[in-house]
Amino acid sequence: MQGCSTEAAVAAPLTAELNQFRDNYGRQIIEIQLSNTSSVPLTVFSAEVSSSLFPAGTSWRAMPEGTEVPPGQTKSLPAMLPAPACGSPGADADADTSAGAAAAEVEVSFRQGSISSDVRLPAADPFGVLPRNRAELCLAQDAGRIARMDLAPELEVAADGRTAVVRLQVTPRAAEAGTPRTLTIESIEGTTLLAEAPNSPWPRGVMVAAGGSPGEFRLRFRPARCDPHAVAEDKVGTLLPLRLDVGGRRGVFKVPAGAALTGRIHAFVTAACTAH
């Protein structure tokens, strides 16, 4: 007869940690990493992270047969983050730095041998995955109420092939009654692939107001690196970081290049590095 244990009746042969792979930056997908600390295989059927930063919970579900975790090994289970809990900028900053504010737990359903168990484990977050994503998502949410920011799909390559231009398009939302809403693009940062062209500085201190006119910024760049792995191993090189101040909420908002522009940037960096 198959047994069943609750979290109070069994010492879990598992530890949990949160992480995020670089290719999932900007996609709000994190990894629930479960390690089997026993000498017997176990099968995991579900895992759900609970945290005050993401009240709806962050869930992973296996196929019906579950996912096996061999003894002494770790499995990474991808989970999509839900909407974050966003308060006022000052309150959010205090919450992110206060003791225990970002503490998380993982509820895991698993089977080991003939025993099925549901356990709740503390989830270590050594890289600050939850606070970082919460801060980025809250900033994006606030900024998105004021303006939409995109990269145009075209890439303009200079005649000498050494530099190229991407166009940042800023489209303000309609103004609403009440307090005027603005954001400031304090600066635009480079990436692992894109560096500001020395003779064409990128704009700083740009104020954008809801209800304002659309704007476009031409950003001339050169390859940031030319080692053989620059393009082959690229994960975040086409996410353009904008340092924003949105009503006192400050941070980095990353504007993704679409698939077409990403391909053009990769081709340009490869060609520029090969030729020069």
C-alpha cells in the first residue's frame, strides 16, 4: 500500500535554492533548484515558491510521470514569475532591504520509493533573484504607464562598417487627469555587445511626459568586444539598458531587440570584428 506523509511527518531529503539563467533575463523566468540530499532517487511532481514580493506564487508543474532527481544531484525547474507586489518607491526600497522581507519558501510534492510527501522548504536566494526581478518589473510597470519604449527593427551600418545605429523609439501614453506623469531617462548603458561610439555620445537626462510627442533617439554604437564567443554565447547583448527615474522609483529598464534586429546586430558585430 502506498504511503503518504505530510510536511510535519517527514524530514525532507531536499534543499531548495532560487536562480535565474542569463538567457531568461528579461523574460521573468526563474529556476527553482531542488537538490536531493539522500541516497535514494526521488520524483518531483510540483514546486511552488511563496514570497511577499510575488503574492500570487510562482509555480512549476511536471508532466504526469514527474521529474526524477537522482541522489546527490540538483534539478532546475523553470517557473514564470507572476505580477509583483508594487508599493510606493520608498516603501519598496525599504522592503527589499529589510531583514526577512524577501524570504521565500517552496512547497514541493514528491515521491520517494512508495512514500508520497508534500513539504515546505526554505528557499535560499543567494543572488537576490526575487528582489531584482521585483524591482525591474515594478519599474517597467510604472514606466509603461507613461510611455512605450521600443527599438526599431532596422539597423543602419556606417559606410566603413565600424559602427552602426539603432533607433530607440519613445511613444508617450495619453495624459490623464490629475498629477502630470513623467519619467527621466537618466542614461543609456552599453551591453556585452554594444558600446557607445566615442564621437556620438548617447543622450542623457531626457524627460518624457505622458501626453507628449513621440521621440526617436539614434544611438550609434561599436562592438563592445570581439572575442570569438561574443556573438556565439550572447544572452543579454541585445537588451538595451535604460537607467530611469520614474516618480522616485529608480533602476534599469531593459529594452529588448526583436528577433530581426537581434540577427542584424549579431551579423554586424561579426562582420565588424572580422574586418577590423
